[in-house]
Amino acid sequence: MTRNIDEEKRLFIEHQAAVLSVMAAIQHNPTYKKDVKENDKKSFRIDLFCELRKYGRRYGQKVEEAVHMEHILDIASALSRKHKLILFGDVLRIGTVQKALNLYLKYLWCMDFIEIEPPHCPIDRGVIVKAEGASNPSVNWTRIKKKGEYEALMTKIVKLAGDQKLSPAEWELKEWNTPKFIPAKFSAT
């Protein structure tokens, strides 16, 4: 089967969204053990990329929060098993997976590749600072290993977003687009 040029363009953009999501999730994040070979890191990144693409396809329809949480846990578990020898602490942390998957879904949603907004937003330091209302967050997203830690943060975000009559995805998008996150000279006017 031959794809037309519109399908090729969409595939390219989806690919780039996944690459950028993987990069954002692992940069400034102790993902690997010391002295891990670049080929092993590349293999891990490719596997995470493939997981994002695989799970991302499931979001063409509404995905409940509990199912979304299972997706995060499944990715973390599968890649922890496969890459245990190179991963810091022998595991792929939930914080890293949620950042990659939630950011990938945000890209797809913002590009109208999925019509239904993602159930969660990508959680990083800026989001945690806003959710907690403190400049020194109690939790570091790169260190989240337990489901309960992640769910506690999402509960705060859901409340904060709900107070503004927004979903977590809408709230985070609006926050990201404020001058605090994006310098005013780059903001659309």
C-alpha cells in the first residue's frame, strides 16, 4: 500500500512529536547508569519512541484516567524489564514515562491528530510549582517511582484546573503559553 503525501506529512510530524517527547523526558533526568554505551542508550530511546507511538494510537477515542494510568505503568514495566541493566536504579521511573507519554499526547492533541484531549497533562517542575503554589516543590518529577506519588500530583492539578473550569490538559496548555514559561518576545499576540 502506498501512502499519499498528506499521510507522509502526518507520519513525519507524529514521528517528530515522539522524538521531541522522548528527548524532553530524558534530558536533565538521571535516566541511565554511569558509563552506559551510546548504542544502549539509543536502543532504549528507540523502544520508548515505539511505545509512545503504539500507545498513542489508542487515544483516537476517549481513554479513561485509570486506563491511562495503566498505560504509563505498562510502559514503565516493559522498558524496565528490557533495559534494567542500563537504567538508573534498574527501573524506568513513572515520572519519566508520564512526561514522555503525556507530552506526546499533548502534541497530537494540539495538532488535531487526536480530537479528544488527553486525560492528563505532562508534569514537570513548572507544573508542580504551579500545582503546589510553592517555588520549592515537594516532589521532583524525575524521581517519581510510585503510582501514588503521580496520582497525588494529578489530584492537585485536577483541582487547580477545575477551579478554572478547565481540564488538566487545557490548564497546562494555557500555563505553558504564559510569558512565565515562554518569554514575551516569543509569545503570539
